[in-house]
Amino acid sequence: MQSATATETLRRVPLFSGLSVEQLEWISGKGTEIRLAPSALIASQGDPADGFYVILEGETEWTRRVGGREFHAVTLRAGEVFAELILFLEASYPTTGRALTEVRLFKLEPDAFWEMLAICPQVLRGVLRVATERSQIHESVSQQQARLISLGNMAAGLAHELNNPAAAVRRSAAQAREVFPSLSARAFELSAQLSPEQRSYVASLPKEVAGLAEEAPELDTLARSDRVDEISDWLDERGVEDAWELAPTFVGAVLNAEWLQDLADRVPAGSLGTVLSWLAMEVTGDGLLEEIEEGSGRIFELVGAVKEYSYMDRAPSREEVDVHEGLENTLAMLGHKLEKGNVAVTREYDPDLPRIAAYGDELNQVWTALIDNAIDAAGEAAGDESGHVRLRTSRENGRVLVEVSDDGPGIPEEIEDRVFEPFFTTKEVGAGVGLGLDIARRAVGGHGGEIRAVSEPGDTRIEVRLPVEAT
């Protein structure tokens, strides 16, 4: 596809309407265009997921075969997307799609799809919203339904978690784009002003400054202000321009007037201002690169946690599962909710806990339901103070015991026996549908395990016991 044409076409797609030109160009460069004639087959029911599709032009019809008969499922038109849900669930096409008119599709390969979600949080929100709505037309097995529910519940938190580092990366990249050309210009000036020995000395300064920053203690607010004044006066005395801008940068790099004086003694007086300006840009540039590295690293961690949490790269099967890893991935998914609810987590993990033979994605649905409920309860009771959730693991007679407890108000005794019933909830209307603990009960039971609730005010505990070996 031609980038300009693709960018303008994609912008008209509601899912991409809020993206920047750079993001749209990135997406268009990763995809391919497919043209289909009327009646052409798009995908057959049972085909594996092979990518994410956007309908650029035309109209498509999707049908589902049940009991030897074809039933209409949905009609999708220009601006709509498909195959997002089966990518999330690692499932096959639940319906068969054909072109009703001439159709133009835009396709992203699975790897590009996941990468797009990592760098475009708003697209992640939209895709999850579409996936949630689209799920109503599919007959999904309970495992897939549970995964979708979890994705829907955590969509806002994940989008928030991804948006923060993505915004930081974008901001730092924009600032770096301004800094580095000026940095090159200053370096060019210095190459003509300094001797080879002086150039070698100046080139070593950024590394030296980085080492000082790692070793020096952090200054408090008052000490930092005094240091800025000290360095600003030192720069003014030597006629260095923009002293008020340079001083905070040097203080941030934990430099002082004594260090700067040593530098001044080793370079020509007429070049001091240029050297200091270049050094400040180097320090700023290094800081921006560090912010970009941290932000992109956080995005990578979140995307990795999503994939590990949902077992996206693995076919559904029993395998050796690390319970602690599942709990930690679930906490990563619920990180925004923990922060928003002002809830602290205490871990009491048995370091020798064995791996267990289980369906890891199903167990993650269990941990999600239990921890999500515990966060709600702890946050409800905490008020202005922090609520507390405790995760504890241990071994018990050839089984693994996982306890999720909170310091919330507790479960009233008269309904304690009903908490695992489907559609039973104590939450306000619209705040819950009462399926979380029922899903957890069925998943645990499917593994040959047991789940029970023990509650009193200030200490509600859900105990899950799972066999180490498959039953």
C-alpha cells in the first residue's frame, strides 16, 4: 500500500481515528491490502486465526454452521474489524465469512497486531471493546468466556498502564529530536576549537558524569536549591550564557562548582561556554534516552505479562505451571486497580512450592476472580487508609494451598454458603454479575481441587487446594 493513501484510509476507521500521523503510518507500513470479489471466501468456520483485519471498503457476511444448517451471525461493513477476538483467545474462526460486494481489506499479521496494541493504548481499548461486544455472537467454551470477561474487566486498567509509559516515550522522543541536532552542532564547533588531547578529555566527560550520578546521594530540596545558586553564580562569573538553564541540569547530574572548575582549568577559556553547553545537552540527551528505555521497557513488561497471563503463545493443554508466576502476572493485570483502590499486597510465598500439572490460563482466571474481589473488599473497608490483600502459598498433604485474603468487611454468615453460586453478588447493580467465583469454582473443580471461603470481619480468606499431579 502507498503510505499516504493507507494513512488517510485508516484514519476514517473509527478504531484508528484518534491516532497520530506517525502511528497511522507505522500501522500502514506493517500491513498488507487484500482485494476480494463478490462471493469470495474470507475465512471458513474452524480456520485458525491468521491476523487482524480492517474492512476498508465493501460489505461482508458471516454465518455459523450449527446442526448442518447455516445461520446468519453478523454483517460487517467498511470501518469495522474482525478476528480480534480469536487472536485474544487463540481460537479458530467461529463463523464463515464471505464478501457481499467488492471488498478491500487491510491485514496485520499477529506479531504486528500485538506490537500495535503495545504502542497504541487507545487502539487496545477499542479492540477490547469490540471484542467484548462481538463475543455475544459466538458460542464460546467457558474457558474462552472467562478469559474474555477478564480482558473486559481489566481493559481500562491495562490501557492506563500502557498509556503512561507510552506518553513518556513519546514526550522524551520529541524532546530528544530537538536536543540531538544541537548536540551535533556543538560537537562540530568543539572539534575546531580543541586540541586532540582536549577533545579526548571532553569526550570522556559524559561517562564520568554518569558514574558520579550513580554514586552520589540524592540532595534534598533545600540543598538542591543552594547548589543551583552556587553553580549559577559560578557560571555567571565566567560569562557563560544561559547560566539559569545550565545550572539545574548540572545539579541534576550531581556536579558542583569544584568539579566545574577542574573542567575549566583543562579547556581554553574561550571554549568553556561551548564545552558546558555541549555537556549539558549530553546529560539531557542521556536522561531522555533513559526515560525512553524505561518507558519502552515498561510497555514490554506489560505486553509480556498479558501474553503470559493469557497463554497466548501456547495451545490449551495441561503443563507444569508455576503458581507464583500466575499470581504475579495477575497482579500486573490488576496493577491499576490496586493503585486506584489504595490497596497494598503482602506476599507469603513458599519458596519450595512445586509446579503443578494444570491449565495455566484457567488458573489465571481463578486468581483474577479472587484477587479482584479481595481488592474491592479491601478498598471498601479502607476508606482514606490503605486496604490490604495477602497472598499466601504452602504445601499440604501432596497438594498446593493458595490463600487470597483481605481485611474488608467480611461475608455475612447467612450468605457465606452462596458466594460460589452463579449470578450471586453482593455488589451494587452494574458493579458485578456474580460469575467470578462461580468460574473459579468450576475451574478449580475441573483440576480435581477444592475451593472454600472462610470469613469474619476484617479477615476474609478464600482457600484453593490443587493437586500437584493431574487427576
